[in-house]
Amino acid sequence: MLSALKKFPFWAQTVTGLVLGVLLGVLARANGLTWLSTTLATIGSTFVQLLTLAVVPLVFTAIVVSIANLRNVNGGPGTVARLAGKTLLWFGITSLIAVLVGIAVGLITNPGQGVTLPVDQSYKPKSQGGWLDFLKGLLPTNPVLAFTEGRVLQIVFLAVVIGIAAYKIGNKAEPFVNFSRSLLEITQKALWWVIRLAPLGTLGLIGRATAQYGFDLLRPLATFAFAVYLGCAIVLFVVYPLLLALVGKVNPLRFYAKAWAPIQLAFVSRSSIGTLPLTQQTTIRRLGVPEQYASFAVPFGATTKMDGCAAVYPAIAAIFVAQVFNVPLSFTDYILIAAVSVFGSAATAGLTGAIVMLTLTLSTVGLPLAGVGLIIAIDAILDMIRTATNVAGQMVVPVLVARSEGTLDDEVFNAPGGGDPLAERAAEEVRAEEKVPATV
């Protein structure tokens, strides 16, 4: 039975888990089966917790190693600076396009019109974003607390600084870089084991959401939820394919055939960082982006490239909250929303949820933070499509930059078939073990 399960494609396992999760969730809600709801919630929360355990070591080591690895890029510091500049530029361009899509969808759908949900004026989000708070939160006062409390934004800052220092020092920093590289490999190895549990995690997460919220809760927020999914779908299946075809000069259908596994995992796990090993493997081995560059761009994108969470979603949510509270938005307000999306996306830091980014947007435009309480109940449902959009963008940009540099491997990109990344990984592990001599 185990061998048959291994031959069952990863995407099919995940879809099966999703369908079973919905069915079990409906069953639990319709019949008041508390024990089943609790079981589904436990399975889902355990999967997320396992992903979260890897966040701190994975973020730090991935960024340090990726920046240090830029020493191996041909062309010297000038090429490195150009690659980093192009990557950040495309991050900004795609974020700007995504937020414009979000604003357009919000203005067309009017998601807050006619919504009469009770507003708790005293509601205060647990996590809030403000420009001063954002800047203060960027600089750690105690590096140890940054790691022990999982302050991802501060960890990203420390990793970037240390990575640049290691890059500048050169060979003298090699022992530290090698240690970081080993820790990264160990963390990714453990995370691959967690990724194998994605079908089970999908069953629990989807089942819990269905059992807890059902479809009744979506009715008053149906237009808003539809607008978020529509906006993300436009970015995912219109904007990105156009950029891939016109700028990257590649076949978008081929891209999605190769990239679907990490996009799918992102949808169910709701974590860019948790998807990082699969995203990076796909970008290098299936999309043909050079490893030296992808090992920098993908981890960096997993913490800062958030077209779904930081662009489409806060734009539509801001319009929704403004309409519910009858607050008119001016042209200047829309410019501020776009600016927040382009420059503040690092606040999401690759974790599940985008409440910090939303509160940052609302506070910048002057909208009441109590509006967050209106949509927090369905945040998990919205976060699925947001994270899938994030991860797709984290693969699109490296392809565009590699094409502009003339380093994209077309033979790898155009190779037939998408394959099963978990099966490939398992085969590699078997081959690696066969090379290691047995010891008694």
C-alpha cells in the first residue's frame, strides 16, 4: 500500500485531501460533530506548527547563504549589484501592477456596498502596522529576542546585514557560511518531511475552515471574498502570463505546468516560507534559472515578494472598509495605497496572514482599524489564494531577470512534463544514500 501511495502524484494526493477535508467539514458542521471538528482543527494546526518551527532557522540561513553565494556569480560585484537591482525593480513593478489590479477590482465590484455587519468600534487587531512601528520593528534591540520570539522582519534584517558582511569578507567568512549552509540543508531536509504531510495538512486545514465557518459566513462577505479571489486570479493568470510571454519570452503554459506544485502547496499551507524548498527546487531544476542567482532571489522573495498579501488584498480591503464606514477615498488615498504596497510588503514577512499589512494600509489612509474585525473571520479562506499568488510571483521574477541576463536555460525550461517534485526528491535521496558506504 505504501509503494502504491508513493506512486500517487503529489498534486493528486493534495487534491484528494482538499476534497475529503471539505466533505468532512460539511459533515461535522451539519451534524454538530464536535469531536470531528476538533480532530480536523488539530491536524491542521499541527501541520502549520511544524511549518512554523522551520521559519526562524530557514529564513536566517537561507538569506545569509544566498547573499554569500553571490560571490560565485560570474562578473564580480558589478554583476551582483545589477542582479540585485533588477530583482528589486521587478519586485516593485509587479507589486505596483498587482495593487492597481486590486484597486480596479475593488472599484468595479464595490465589495462594501450594502454590507450591514455589526461593527465593534472597540476592536483592536493583535498585530498592527504603522510606518514608525514598521521602521522600529525592523531594527532589533535584542538579537536573541528576535530569534526566540520569531520576529521575522528583524531576522530578515540581521540576515541581510550578516550576509552582506560575509560577502565582503570573502574567504575568512567561509567557516561561518559553511555552518549556515549545513544548517540550511538540515532545516530544508526536515521541512521536506513536513511537505510530504501536505495532503494530510490540507485535509485538516480545509476541513476546519469548512466546519467552523461553513458557507453561511461567506454570504455577507461574498462580494469581498469574490473580489479578492478575482484580483489574485487576474494577477496569477493574466498579468504573470503576459510578463512571461512578452518579457521572459517563454511559454506561460509551460511555466505553470512546471510551477504548479509549489503554487498548490502555497494555497493549502498559506506559507511562502514553508513552501520555500519546493519553490527553489522548481525555479532551478524545472524553470532553468541559474542556481547561483535563484538561491538569492527565491529566499529573498519568500520574505518580501507578496503580490497577493501586500498588494491585491490590502487594496480591496481598504475599499471595502471605506465603503462600510462611508468614508470617501480620494485620488491621493489610492496613491498612498499603491505606495504602501510597493514599499511596505516586507511587513508580511512570508508568514500566514496579512493583518499587519492591512493595518499598515488602513492607518496610512486614515481608515478605522475596527474594519479589520469585519473580515478577520474569513482571513484563512482569503489567505489561500493570496499565498498562491505570492509564490507564483516569487518564481516569475527570477525567470524574467534570468532572461534579461541571458542566463535562463531554455532547454531545462522547455523540457517536457511537469513531473512530481516529491518523487524526484525521494529518488535523489535514494541515490545519495546508495553512494554512502554502509558502516557496522
